[in-house]
Amino acid sequence: VKKVAVLTSGGDAPGMNAAIRGVVRAALFEGMEVYGVYDGYLGLYNNNIKRLERFSVSDVISRGGTFLGSARFPEFKDPAVRAKAVENLRQHEIDSLVVIGGDGSYMGAKLITEEYGFPCIGIPGTIDNDVAGTDYTIGYQTALETALEAIDRLRDTSSSHQRVSIVEIMGRHCGDLTLGAAIAGGCEFIVVPERPFEREALIKKVEYGFQKGKRHSIIAITEYICDVNELAKEIEDRVKLETRATVLGHVQRGGAPCAFDRILASRMGVYAIELLKQGIGGRCIGIQNEKLVHHDIIDAITNMKRPFKADWFETSRKLY
Ligand code: ADP
């Protein structure tokens, strides 16, 4: 009998629970035993591993977050720590591991596969949509809806007060969440990490917009590009209009997963077990052009790049 373990790692994302459920139910369907590893690689190291049954994943499909818990555990970069983790898996006679997380988490899975020939399957779970080899990651669509709802609310109030609003959106080095939310929310200005930030041009455009008779302006910007409160102050000083920055922050990570993410997570969870059943390991799962695909996890991390949605960006510039 195959024994498979599943863990969630890195930043949590809505739909991770649905993915765990997919893995558990499909594994049981195939007659495998399933184990849950609590708190990501930390739990793997601490041997916090427990058998999961059919009912362990009851009522989780609609819940955000991850019931297995997640953790940042940089110690996993240490080979001795990984050796202990693999020893724990072997002690339970577990022969394969499904890792749900972002590219950092894939790195851990890649190393275990490389060093120990231990078959791992990576499932992309992050709101950032920044994982190579997939068009969408689990959690992105839900976070997009959350960010959009916030932008809609900001629009109401900034329009009433002739105000400039800056919205800081998550995504780390990937502008997908910002781009999607900004286009859907009708934001006039979009600043993403993949394109240079033209601060001066932005301020001039805001000024020009109000001269033309705009009642408000919404600027969508990805996190880590600049201090948005400082930018707000600068715009206020120069354009002479009240300017407020709103950092959406972790609200974007929570909430019930939308239908798209639940379906994607369920399909990917089942697909992971299908691959392991066929004896395929060291792969990461993606959805590309509507089809489930799998890539070599090592190749994906080292050679594959996520393409920037240049067409979305160009589109947005004509909607000003
Ligand atoms: P995400 O998976 O969302 O990208 P992180 O980058 O924080 O999030 O990675 C999650 C976890 O994966 C880390 O806390 C660590 O335990 C593990 N990890 C990340 N990078 C490496 C690495 N280079 N080697 C081994 N493990 C890693």
C-alpha cells in the first residue's frame, strides 16, 4: 500500500483546504494511506505527522486558510534538518509527499527529491500567482475578488470627496494581483514590479486628470515598490488634493475560496494522487490552457519563468 503525506507551506491561500481535501479523498479512493504534516516543513522536522481519514477533511472545502497550518521555516535550507525530516517520513513508512505552497516551498520539495530520490509533488498554492509552469495558482482568484471589493469601496468614498486613493496590493514580485484588481476596479494608474515606476509621470498624470475634470483617482500599486504613505504625501503636496493610501495587507489572504479556486484545488489534489499512483514523482502541477499539466520540479524552479501579462498592462493603459 502506498503511503502519502501532505503539507501546506509558505503564505497561506484560500483553497489550500480544498486541495488537501482533494489529496486525501483521492488517495483513500485509490486505497492509499494518507498522513497530514502539521505546520509545513517545521512539522516535518518535528515529526508532527498524523494519519488522516475521510472525515478529517469534512467541512473544509468552503474554509479559507489551511487546517494543517503553515509556517515559515528557513532552517529547512540546512541539509541536516532535511535529513531529519526525511527520516521522520521513512519512520512512518511514508513513500511520497505532496507539498502545497509557493516557489519557496517548491524549493524544499525539490531538494528532498534531488537528495533522497523521495518523490514529491508540488501543488501551486499562493495568492501571488507567481509560480512558474501554471497559468493560475490556488488562491489567486479569491484574493482578486477581495482586492476588487476593497477598490470598489474606495471608489465610492474617493469619488464623493474628490480624493486620490492609493491602494497597495500584495503579490511580492508579481504584478498579476495588482493588474487584475486594477483593471476590474477601473483604477487609472497601475504600478507593478515588472515595469519601471515612473513617479514623476504618475504625479503629472494625476494632476492632468483632475484638470480635465476627474472627480477622483485610484492608483493601484504592488507591495514593496515604495512607501505608499510617503507617495500619498508627495501627491497631496503637489496636486493639492487629499490623498490617502490604503494597504490591503492580509485581508487578501483570508476568506472563503471562490468557486474557481475550489475547483482548481480539487482537480489538482486529485491529479497529484493520479501521478503518484503511476509512480511519477519530482513534479509540480499546473494548469495551462485549461489543461492540467506537470513539469519537472527542478526544471520549473531553475529554468522556467512566469511570463508577465504584458497584454493586460497595455490594455490598462488605454483605459485611462
Ligand atoms: P512560499 O512557498 O509561499 O513561496 P516561502 O518562500 O516562505 O513561501 O517558503 C516556504 C518555506 O519553504 C520556507 O519557510 C522554508 O521552510 C522552505 N524553503 C524556502 N526556500 C527554501 C530553500 N531554498 N531550501 C529549502 N527550503 C526552503
